[in-house]
Amino acid sequence: MVDRITEIWGDRTPHPRGTTWPARVDQYLDHDVQEAEVDRWVQSACLLCSNGCGCDIAVKDGQMVGVRGRPGDSVNHGRLGPKGLYGSTPWSSSPDRLTRPLIREGAHLAETDWQTAMGRIVEVSKRLLAAKGPLSHGFYTSGQLFLEEYYTLAVIGKAGLGTPHMDGNTRLCTATAAAALKESFGADGQPGSYTDIESCDAIFLFGHNMPETQTVLWARILDRTRGQDPPRIVCVDPRRTMVALEAERTGGVHLAPRVGTNLALMNGLTRELFAHGWVEEDWVVRHTLGVDDLRRVVTPYTPDRVAEICGIEAEDVRRAARIFGESQSVLSTVLQGFYQSHQATAAAVAVHNLHLLRAQIGRPGSGVLQMNGQPTAQNNRECGADGDLPGFRNWDNPAHVQQLAHLWNVDPMTIPHWAPPTHAMQIMRYVETGSIGFLWISATNPAVSMPESARLRKILRGEQCFTVVQDLFLTETAELADVVLPAAGWGEKTGCFTNVNRTVHLSERAVQPPGEARSDLDIFLAYADAMGFTDKDGYPLITWRSPEEVFDSWREATRGRPVDYTGLSYDKLRGPSGIPWPVNNEHPDGTDRLYADGVFPTATNYCETYGHDLLTGGAVTETEHRAMNPAGRAFLRGTDWTPPHEEPSPEYPLRYTTGRTAYQFHTRTKTGRSRPLQRAAPDAWVELNPTDAAALGIVEGDWVRVESPRGSIEVRARIGSVMKGAVFAPFHYGHWDPDSADGPDDSGRPASATPGAGRSRLANELTMTVWDPVSKQPYFKTAACRVTKIHNGQSPAPAPTTTASGTALRPVHPESRTAHQPPPGPASTSHVLERTPTYVLDPTQGSAARIGDI
């Protein structure tokens, strides 16, 4: 069996353009389980990235013991990534699972029963509602629950309580995707399809390190680039990732703009389309609005000016634009390098502009995937638990509000629509001031994942707000709560989730949750029952009891909307593959890609938003929107680039950016409990460019302090492939655990004696409480920082060598080592970045270990 820690993307199955991606079934079982011993396989889909790979769960003696890919699934054709293979099931039987509710007694959390825990929650909730009204309540949820749970939470918040203070950690990862889609096309929903990979002749990845964030999707691309008639790759990323290497190999381009300059680059690429006549003028006139304004905005962004702003070569800008302008079928993907950076929505919208100008949308090989960071982020947006109205309805459209009021049988004024919904960062500000006195957090860990994390911990620790947390484990956030509720996880409950390209999967319950843990749906229903929420006729507001009953109700909420589920059912989803929405009478088998007819959901009476000014975030009014008469045409929107909020200075001379690694997911609640994944990326690190490191006297593995105006971390340094002047840190790692193998001790001494022990390794200590004016997504990638060496290291940094975090140094003989060169490690079986020669690290010191050695 291929070791998928070192061989992240598995064996290649190359194929020519226009042919079906060959199937390959990936499977992993616990080391003491043979396939013949599996009692049953249960249908599901992987929940450890946003790709949404179809899989089956292996069950033996009432425990989840492994997974295998579903070969007939349209998303993955049987493949699974390292996180899906090795991280899907170990957490479920972890001895530190939460199995009973906890309530705060002074400084400590004590076990209790469900009646007592829910009784305390309901008492506080009713008291605050009576004293302050629904604005005293806030909900912060996840991108990892099921559709049925999001919809139930949305109804509780919007029709039961009537609070606008609802959002999810999708605000941190996918809010810009939704905002950009609305601004250009009138409604959320990915235009493109994964099948576009098989048909395109160029792929542009904008701020998207796909080899680590969606490993199976990258394997799909590799099988095209290694086959006949391969597409050219264009990579926009300040790090020399695997995407960058593939761009160079395929004759594409690697554009490494300075952090915070994405929009300047996009304006330059757009200008080149106009300047060279690469615009489909007739199509643009028929199907878009705003082309003259866009041309005016981008005209000053010549390749030379873009090169000066972005720190890249003007000729590279020209080459990338020519590839886009002359290719017949272009697929673009976008992710956090754009979403979490300066002028996020404007930069993401600019990707749409390129496709609209070239009529590269709605046909095979020509599409856009505004990627999600989380597996069910799409459902959160669809169902309205993130603040949107369910079914992609418009907060500013009274008819849309009335539709929901009729569906739920409540007064329209109960549904908060007098102002935009409150985004996550503003919710936390209201919690900080005590305006929100009741905060319910489900399946997320904001104490680690939110920006300026020291401030967040102080807010959650304060007595001004009563906090409920429901989760699988006692996370850094749960430790600060007043009540902690034990939740069932994936495989322990039934429900649906929808991936990036709108594919809906059904996940069946495989095993019972441990102890007294309950599904998130059952927890929300218990709260609704205890609160006694009713409709306007006095009947219970929420009548469903099972996931399937919720799904049936949700179908009606989508009728006639872009996100149409009316042709779906649990029975229909019990098949070999997921089904992409819309699914209805017109599209009974689903819809692979949107906008094939060039008609967009922009009509004033139908659209999800009237739009915004991309620079200021100012809202377009209904009157202004109606005057434009979009009539199914897409919007071309542009704006000027402005410098980031925080630029390097003599005190903080470097640019700080955060990101991900292939081996960990979010704050490691699940993947940190998988021994293979934890061995592969056990601890935090920071990456420096070799030139910057040499100037600071820092070598591979040295302990360094990284500081911004907001805080600091102390971690080991990887001399890596990040661009000069930039500093990269993975955001996954929470507080130190001196008793854990992922602690800082690399010398055999007690953790308390090791530099870094007891000090923060939370990357978000340094990030800013600043957000995009349209999407309200925080900027995690545009802080200023400084780096100081604090101690020599005894081993390489605990960063993988198999990914973009692989070291950039060349091998040297031990006798020739200088103060700025670490000793070379012994030979490793790990596959490292395809550079020759490459410095290879010891797999026992934080790089990829082989499964057979674990």
C-alpha cells in the first residue's frame, strides 16, 4: 500500500484532455484490522477539507476503524487524501472525548446531567430575552455541521429568537467566496465544476495552495498535467508551492506578488485583455454590465506599474495574461491567499471579470471555483446560519422575507431584516461590550482560529457574557465556557453536506456517539423545545424530529431559488455518487455547471444582493439596482488598488502571513489525534526566506520570536521557500501541552526548561482585527512583524519536507557548516519539493514519517 504521508497525492493515473478521470480506490484500516473483519461499510463523504470526497466508513465491533473512497463518486473517483485516510476515525475513540455536559462552578468546569446543563442555558436565555430582547443573543457556528443542523439553527435564531447576531467561522474562510459570487452573478453558488479539469487547457490558481488544502483535487489536476495535451498552470502565491513548481513545469507562470497587492495584479491582468483585444466584445455586450467603467479603472495598471507595486517581473504579468487571453478553456480556482488578504472581495471579483470578458463561463473547461476552506461551508451559507437568509434570499427584499415568514408561519417582523446581519467580528465586539450577553458557539474553536487571539481569549473569559460551547473535545474555547455540551461527530449522526462544486452527499450514522454525547441537531431541538418557541398560531415553531424531516422542510425553503433542492431526497442520495444542485423538475439529475445559457440571477426581484461599492462596502440600493436593469446580465465590477492597512516599518520590517499544511485541519481537533498526521506535522513553526534568515543570524531549527504590534509567538524556524521579506506561519496550533508529543521539547529536557515552553505558538496572536469592507472577512495575511533569534535549535523545525514547507537550503558537508547553515539530516524516503539539489530533513524530526514506522 502506498504510504500517503510521504506520497500525499498517491499514484498517478494520467489521461488525455476530454477523457474521464480514471478511478482509484484508496483505503485505510486501523493497523490491527483486516478487510475481511469489517462488519459493515457505511455511506458517507469525507469531512476533513472542502473537496467533499465520497467515502465509506468501516465499522467493526461498534467502532469506526477506517475508510475507503467510493469509486463511483463524481467528486473523487475513489481517492482520499492523507487527512481523510488517517484522520477520519481515530478521534472518535479518543479517551478525551466529551461524554457528559459540563457547567462552570467558580474557576472550574464540573460534570453534570443534560437536564441541569440545558436548564441553566434556558434560564439565562429567557432572563436576557425578558430584560434586553433578542439582540442580547448571539450564535457563532461552524463550517463542519450538517445541512439539517444549520437549517434548524437558522430557524431558531431568525424565527424563534429574532436575532441578527448569527455567523459562523465560515466568515474566516469562505465569506469572500460568497460575497464575490453575489457581486458578480447576483447570487451565491459556484459556476464551475470539478469536471472542468478534464476539459480545460489552462488552470489559474489564485492564492490557492491546492496540493495542501484539497489534496484529492490536486491529484486530479496532476493526472491532467502528466497526461497528453496537458493544461498550463498559472500560480499566484508568495510561496514557491507545488502549484508554482507545476506552473514552471507546464510552461505556465508563477506570480509571487507582495502580500496585500493582489488587486493591483488582477487589474494588470484585466488591462492586458483589453489592450490586446482578448475580449469577446459581442458576448460581453449581451451578457454583462459595466464594461466601460471596468476598462477605465484598469487602464493605468500597465505591466510595469504592476511590477513595481507587486514586486514581480512585468514580463511575467504579460505571459500570464497571454495564457488567459489565448486559451480556449480556462478554469480558475481561488482561496485564502485572496480571501484573507487586502481588498479580498475586489480581488476575487476580478477573477470573475477575466472570465466574463473572455466568455469563459458555463461551458466544459471554462469556469470559476471560489473554493471553500471548510467541508460544509456551502451549507452554512445556503441555510442561513451564517447570517444570510435561507435559500439565497435578499435581506433587503420584503418579498423574500415574506416567503420565509409564510414558510415558518411567523410575523415577517420577527425575522430581523432591518439591517445587514451581524458578522463574526462585530458579534465578538458586542460580546466584549456586554451588548450580547448570551453567546452559543458550536463546533468551532475561535480562541485559536480568530485574529488577535489574545483579545479573543480575554473576551471569552470575561463575565459580561454567558457562553455555551458544544463540541467533541474540551478545546481552548470550551475551557472558557460557562456550559459545555458533548456533541456527536461525523459518523455518529446522519445528515447531508454540500461541497465546493455544489455536490450534495448523504452521510449515514455508522456508530453510536460515546457516553451521553448528542448530535448537534438533537441539542438544538432540546433548546427549542425548552424555550417553547411557537409560530403565530401558537403551535410549535419546529416540528421536525429527525434529520430526514429537516431535509424535507429545507427542500421547500429552496423552491424557486437558485439553490434548488426540491428534486432531492434521502432515497435519491443513497447512491454511488453525490448530486450537484440545482436538482428539480428541469434538472432531475442535478446540474454540473451554472450559467450555460449566459443568464445570471441578477434580476432585482430575484437576486440575493443589490451589490456594494468594492472599495468602501457601501450598499447599492434597490432603486439604484433597478435603474441598472440587469435583467439576467452579470456585473463587471472594478476598483483601484490601495495599500494594506499595515505596512512594514523599521520597527516591524517583515510581512506576516498565515496558512495551512496538508497534514492538519483547522485547529487540529480531529487531525491532532491521528498519530500519522501528528507525526508528519507535530508542532508549530515559522518559515523565513534564506536571505532574511541569514541577515538575522537564524538557521534551520533555531528558536525565534515573531512579534507584531498585537502579540508574539516563539517557535522554531524553517528556512523555506517563502518570498523575501515575508514570514509564513501555520495557524493550526493552539496552546502548549507539556505532556503531549507535540510540545516544544526537542532536547529530552523537561518542557519547562525548553525555550518556547509555556509561550504562545498561536499564529493568530499576531493577526489584525481588520476585515474586508464587503465580505467582512478578517485579514490574516497582511500584518507587519519582526523576527528575533532567541535560542539555538538542536534539530530541524517540525515542518514537513513533503510540502511547500520543505526547506530551500542546499546540502553542505558538516565540516563546511557556517553559522548560517544547519547540518544536513540523514537521507529520507520522503518526497520533497522538486528542486535539485534539495536539503532533506530527518523524518524523525518533524518531517514526514512512514506509516510502517508509526
